[in-house]
Amino acid sequence: MMYKYQYSIVVFAVLVAIIFAAEEKSSTERSSVSDDAIDATLKDKRYLMRQLKCALGEGPCDPVGRRLKSLAPLVLQGSCSQCTPQEQRQIRKVLGYMQVNFPKEWNRILKEYSG
């Protein structure tokens, strides 16, 4: 049960950061994000670190980071009703990437959001 809770938190953090980073729109509607856009975002270590620092309260937050924090309650409830099947597939990809490439930050996010 605790693993599912932690998984949901990380899914939230990573998904929101990447979706809104790749999107770079200020519209109220969310458009789908291509797999190529996800790949490009994952290659931008500097951007990913900036979003991780925001999520951990260690750095300033841009609109992406603020959105990430505002959606936290949804994920803490274990639901992602806003996620499409494409986003769910992309989440799995991003989670694998984060676990391998950012293990220290991954663990800190789990601790931060599992309260």
C-alpha cells in the first residue's frame, strides 16, 4: 500500500513537470505531448534539476513548478483522473528514467511527499 502511495506521488511530480515543460503554453487546456517532446525534456538535465529543486522547496518555482505543487492533493489521493492512456505510458517511461538517472532526488521526493 505504501509503495502505491509513493508511486503516485512521484508519478505526479514527474508527469506534471514534463507535460507542462514540453507544452510551454499558458492556455487553460492541456494538449497531448509527443514522445519526442518527452525524450527531449528528459535529455535536459538542467531543466529537470530546476523542477526537482522546486518540488523539494530548494529553489524558485516557474509556472510548471507551481502547477506541480497545486496538483499534489490529487496524486496524494491516489488518483490521476486527468491522465490519458498516452500520459500513463509516458509516466512509466519517465519513472524508469528518474529512478536510474536521479536516484538521490527520487528518494528525496518520496520522503518529501510521503509526509
